[in-house]
Amino acid sequence: MAVLFGVVLLDLIGFGIVIPILPFLSPQLGADKLDIAFIIVTYAVGAGLCGPLWGRLSDRIGRKPVIMICLAGAALSYVMLGLASELWMVYVARGFAGLMAGNVGVASAMMADITRPEKRARGMGVIGAAFGLGLVLGPVLGGLLAGDQPGFTLPCIVAGVMSLLAILAAALFLPESLPAQRRQSRRDASSGSINALLRQTGTRLLVLQFGIHNTCVSSLTYLFPLWAGDMLGWGARQVGIVFGIQGAIMVVVQGGLIGWLVASLGELQLLRIAVSGFALGLLAAAFATSMPAMVASIFLAMTGATLCMPLLNAIVSHRTPAADRGRVLGTTGSVASWGRVIGPLVAGANLALLGYHGAWLGAAAICLFYLGWCYREYARHGRSTARG
């Protein structure tokens, strides 16, 4: 578990480095705000197309080789981005990065392999904590490397080095969670289409929540840098610091508190509370006019969102046959990526038509569907861990 945490952390530091700089770097190559949304969408489309394929491949050849292949693709994508001198090159680099973005789903499947059901949410929280710590170090590092006159090259070189270090760590220290005999038994047991499997296990609406969740999160991460830039005059450095602080909150919540909270409240009750905070933060952003109120609304929304993903991953792993775990978690990663396609497009359209007030209200309205599903599931399953 510790080695997996380290590998994912190194990967996500590299990913986090580019988060605060793209909205400010792309305009240097002629991008407008709509282009920034499309660049985000290009990455998400690639991830949405290939997520299930990486998950299914990990069921067949093992988790470790797939993680290393995806890390190598990430390193190459950062080199491509660092060398970009035209806007189309940014699109190509981010599209390729999306095609290779299978690590989080495969790492989640590996975590499910090595944890007992009662410890599953805590294990998924470890993956989330690595993500959060990556968001502490990555955006802050990206903002510092970008400087006052941001450029692609230095941040992307550092991001690529992080991916190469993650490959080395995986090769030397990460054990395979699916030995050859277990992979063969899973190939023999796994059959049928993914849609039939989701229908059989009653998880189709559950999987849809990954898309709704990431629609709202990607709306927030698209809107906030633009909002802070227009309303407060902030640049990459200040935005990176905010994301870094939020990442620290994610580490504390997912790495330490989530196990205790699940034991006290149950997975579905905690999920209901988390989504309520997420929706409330988005709604508060629509009415925030000062810097403290703006930042507080983002922290409230993102802290609620922080708790959601390990809980959703734990619930879906409980409901999924072991033979199909990689395939299903790859599918949830794909659905999440399509949410990251929809979010910036909807937020960008609302921003163009209705301004920031309307864009934040639109994101809050989408989050209400998510919250409604949580209340429905809690009514059906109560305080259970939703394993059946």
C-alpha cells in the first residue's frame, strides 16, 4: 500500500504541475477562454475512450505493467507539451496524455485487490491522499516554476521527470497484485458486455455518479482560475497556492479521517454529507463577491468533493465481482473522464451566456442530481456499506 501510494504520488505531482499553468500559458499561443475549455476536454476525451481498455488490460496482464505503460505515456506527453510552439501542438499533447491516463483506475483496482472489504474505503482514501498530496506539491511547484512570465518548458520537464521517477519506483518496488494464476482465473470468469455486467449488479446509476461528480469538479477547476483572474487579478502563482492548500486538506481528510468517519457513519451517510457540502460550496460561489468568500466557497465545495471519490470507489468495488474489478473500475474512470468533457463545455457555455453567477449556479444545479441519488441510495440501504 505504501509503495502504491508513492508511485501514484509521483505521477500526480507531474499531473498537478500543469493544472495552474495551462489557463495562463495557452493564451500565449493564441488561445481564448473557449480554447482553454477545449484543451481540458481534449484530455478528458482521450481518457474517456481508453479508461476501460486499460482496466480490462490490467485484468489480463496484471496491474503493474499497465501502470508503467501509462507512466511512460505521461512522461512523453509532458515532453510534447514542453516543446509546443503552436496551439495545435498543445491539443495533441493533451489528447495523447488523456489516451495514456489509465493509472488512477488501475491503481484503484490494485488497492481493491490488496484490501479487505471492511478496509476498502480507507484503502481508496490512500489513493485519494496521494492525489491530494500531488495537488499540494504539483500546482505549487508548477506556479513557482512558471514564474511571473510563464512558459511551458521548465514545468513540463519537471513533470516528465516525476513520471520517470514513478516508473523507476514501480519497476523496483511495486509488487504485482494479480499473480499469473489469478489473472487466468479472472479471464475464465469474466464474460459478457460491460453494460450487461452493470445491469446485473445494479450499478448503472452508481457508475453514472462518477460522471456527474466529475462534471461538477471539472466545472469548478475550469471556472476558478478564470474567476480569480478576472475578479481578483490573480495569476498562476496564486491559483496554484489555493489548489495546494486544498490538496493539503485532501491529504488530511482522505489519508487520516475517512476510515474513522466511515466506521462512525457508514459509507452512504458520509457520502450524503459530502455531496451536500459540495453542492453548498458551488451555490455559495454564485453569490461570493469578496476574496475571502470566494476562496471559502471553493474550499467548502472541494472538501466535500474530496470525500466522494474514495467512497464511490469503495461502494462500486463491493458490488463488483472480483473477476471484473479492473474492467469496472476502468469504466468508472472512463465515465469520470466524460464528466470532465461535459463540465468545462457546460461551464464555458454558461459563462459566455450568463457570466460567473450563472455558471456557478449551473454547476450547483447539476450537483443536485448527484445529491438526489445519494438520498435515494441512503433510503434504500440505510447505514449499510452498500455491498449488495
